[in-house]
Amino acid sequence: MKIVFMGTPDFAVASLNALLEAGFNIVGVVTAPDKPAGRGQKINESAVKQFAQDKGLRILQPIKLKDPEFVNELRSLEADLNVVVAFRMLPEMVWNMPPKGTINLHGSLLPQYRGAAPINWAIINGEKESGVTTFLLKQEIDTGDILFAESVKIEDQDSAGDLHDKLMTIGAELLVKTVKAIESGNYKEIPQDKLAEEKLKSAPKIFREGCLIDWNQEARKIYNHIRGLSPYPAAFCKFQDKTLKIYKADFEEKNHQLEAGSIETDHKTFIKFACLDGFISVKELQLEGKKKMKVDEFLRGVRL
């Protein structure tokens, strides 16, 4: 069975590697175009491209997925199946091209958390469980029939980065299971509407304004907000007219009369921000223009 793999970030690399190790025939890899990044505008290649180059795989990097030259090159690969992991939305002419269709690995237990940022939103919303789902692509985003799913527990201290790594590993395993099932024809398609028994939660793309911490909220909600945006794009607040990103924190529920956002510190080992019903104690942070650091290191270099 000939497979075209489509993906861009590290999350997708684990899946591509798992397919190769399972002996599947990857005839092409579609990933994002190279782009300049950072102050020096150094050309940045996607994690999937770097991995595919090391493995000697054929790489396609279309700017537009409807480009006739790309579509013709993709068609020439004569793939039986497309596999998509952390890529962009595909036009029908692409996802409907292979005879066995296109499958996608999604970082949630569908139909919950359809959208671009399922891992972040599961943590932000304080979920105790998440997972991965493989499904067949169709026109509406993340709505195709489910093939397989695997759940994972979310610990109270897990960040989005921690959950990302858990799902990356079990997702790669689930994808191999799914492709083997498709190859043998031994699988069932489950319409998502049959599973939608409760109100659906979405996972839209996260923008900068959504990362700003509101100290007028409850401690646990702020704590989940910080975890859900760590390590990227990172929750932040304003501190001495600069942006202060918070990557790790604890929370304490406690009655107080302090103004939301006011600071308590011993100037050596702790700094905490007052919120609606307690405090957020910061453990790891980054002040604009500085490196990421532990709180004791930060307090040695800042005047409060």
C-alpha cells in the first residue's frame, strides 16, 4: 500500500517514524514550505522535512494546495492512502484523491475539541482526560467518521507540553494500528454524531489576546490557563510596563483583601499574584527581553 504522509511539527514526526518502523511504504511527504524565522531571518525547515530528508523520502512543499503543479505531482505518486498529522486543511481534490481516502490523527477524543488547538483547550478547561482519534477526512473540519480512539489521563500538574508528548506517543501507535486495519479492511466507521451525547467543546486557534491573564478570575481557572498555554504560546501579564510570561505556577485558594494582580514576595524565593479567591505562585517565568528562568533567579535580578 502506497502512502503519502502530510504533517509539519514535531508531533507529526513521531507518527511518520512509527509508520516507517512498521514497514509501510511512504512514497511522499507533504509539509510546510521553508520560511525565514528569528531576528536573523534564518531559513527554518519544518521538523517533518528535516526528518524526511534524513530518511531519504520524497518531499513536497506546496505554497498552495490547489496549485495544479502540486496536484499533478501528488497524483503521479499514485498513493492508495493519505495520512495527515498536524497539517493544514486540505481541499477536496487532495483528500479525495487516493482510492482508500485520507485519514487524520487528531489530538482529542472526537467529537470533542474539534479545531486547531485541542491539546491547549483540554488543559485550559481543566479536563481530567484527553486522547487521540483517527478518522476519515471529509469537507467539514474534524467531522469525518471515527476509526479508532485512545484515551489518556491528564494529571493536575500537566501542562499543554506534557499532554502533547503523551498524545504524540500514543497517537503514533494508534496511527499504525489504523493503517494496518485499513490495509486489511478490518475496521468500522463510526459517525461522530452518534457519539455527540453532550455539549461539544471546540478548540479554536489561540491568539495573543487570549493569552493575557485576568487576575480577577478564580485561582484554579488562572492556573489551568497558565498550564494550557505552556510552553507555547505562554500566558502573560504586564509587569513594570513589560510583558511577563508565566510557564509554571502553583495556586492557593485563600480569602484576602488585596487588589487583583497585586504582588506578594519575600524578594528571594517566592512571588505570587493575588487573584479573585487566592494566589498564583509563580515558579518559572520570562520577562520581556530576558531568558526564561526560575523564580529565585528572577528575584535576584529585579527590583520590586
